[in-house]
Amino acid sequence: QVQLVESGGGLVQPGGSLRLSCAASGIIFSMYNMDWYRQAPGKQRQLVATITSDGITTYTDSVKGRFTMSRDNAKNTVYLQMNSLKLEDTAVYYCNAKQISGLWNYWGQGTQVTVSS
């Protein structure tokens, strides 16, 4: 049974930081590219960051320089370090695992991030 479990969301003031985690089980983690998506109320789900199976990261323009994605293959976990948070970063953040061959794709349940003063 495949599970992706996100954690680390919460309420933070503008300019603050949070670190999200996504722990995977039931997959050969090293064979998956991992993504963080987010969905704000009334908006489409948006790709935020990707880390490939060999550790290459890419980011959407709005988070470049503020967010850092990393992975620990020994712990089957990816992280999203979010600094200098803005009101517009408020969303539910989802973890996604895509097998490198493209055959399999899994989602976590999401974690709420609220940036508010």
C-alpha cells in the first residue's frame, strides 16, 4: 500500500518560515521524482517545486530564492523549506510521487499552510 504523508503545515506570519515534510512508504523511493504542489481556495492546483530521482531541483518563479526542496532517500522523505513566506503562499500543499518511467503517480492528503498577520 502506497502512502505519502505530509506534515509541517500551520499558521505563520508574513516573513516567517515553515518546513514541510512528505514521508513515502510502499514505493521504491529512489525511483521516483517528487513534486510539491499547492492549491489555494478557488484556484487550480499549481506545481511549486520538483526534485528528480538524482536530486535536481526546479521551482516555479514565484518561490525561487525563498523555497528549497530536498530529499533524503535513506528516510524516504522529501522536504520543502519555505522562507520569507507571503500571504499569497497560503494554500493546501500536496506531495506527489511520479515514477521515473511515468507508469505510477501518487498523491498525499495535503497539509494546510496559512500565512496571515
